[in-house]
Amino acid sequence: MKRISLIISTGILLAMNMALTSSCSSAAKNDNSDEDSLTVKVEERGYEYSIFYDSKNAQNALPYKKGEKYDSPLSIKDCHSRGLEETDIDDVWGMKMNGVPTYSVMLINTANDSIVIESIELPDTRFKVSLGTPVYQKGMLAPVTFLTDSLANINDYRFIINYKGDKYPPQTFHVNFYRDKASADKAYEERTSGEVE
């Protein structure tokens, strides 16, 4: 029953996200910026979070290192798995959603409490980002959507999520983006071929 409700809530979030996508242009810059053209403040369901483009923190984030584990509340859901397996880096393929080239990175809350996102930091302006939700309840799965002008292969793209409160430090996520599913599947097979199940 838990799994069914998780799937239903995920479906609702994806539908909401697709609706958001249709109203967004594919450019990263946003007219809602408060401080400057690289900072966007978003208000959603009583929560406010910021999106920082061209973030120095994200630009200086360390490259992906296999096997490195952190005490972090959110994990990337392995998009190549039918279950809810977590991964420390994912091979995500792009697709057009409402005509806009898009990548979706699914995040799952593995902590024992609710998580509120305060901000997300991106290293550049090649994407316009939208959160499926700023609040992740325990066990919740929801996307971070990256809208772009054109799909490309990008190795080890790094973005940072900052959480409200002092319980969790900023968390860096690593993802490989691919133009299509075939390319992502091939990269995934090559990356995981030597791993023990």
C-alpha cells in the first residue's frame, strides 16, 4: 500500500512538473529574479526557496569519486532500476516534454524526517531548473527538472542542494546527462559492468 501511494504521489508530482514545463521557456535566465539575473526566488505552497545560477560553490564542487558516502537526507534514485535503488551518480537521458528538451533527476528522501530545500546551486546557466517540490516527506520521491535549449552529453554535472535548518550540510549531487536513452543505457552498462550486485 505504501508503494502504491508513493507511485501515485510521484505521478501527481510528475504531472505538475510537466504543467510547469509547458509554461517555462528553455532559457535558464528568469524574469522573477530579485537580487540579480542569476538568482531566482520561488514561492510554492507556503515555502520559499532560491535557485542560484553560475554558483561558485557548484563550479568548485569536487568531481565524482566512486564509493564516497555522505550522511545526507536525499539520494538520487537510479533511473535504470525498476525499484527504488539509490545511486551516488546517475546516467540520465533527455526527452522533450511539451516540446522543451528536458532532463529529470529523481530524488528520494532516505532520512527519518521531512526535508525542506532552502536553495539549489547550479554551476552555469545552461539549464532552467524547477523542483517537483521544496518539501520531501519521509520516503518521498520527486524530480528536479532541468530544462534546456538542446540535449547534450554532459559528464559529471554537479549541483548543490542546501537544506533549511542546521541538521544537514549542503549536499552535492552528480549526474551524467545524455541526449537519448540508448546513450544513457550504454554508459550505465559500461559504468556498472564491474560492480558486484
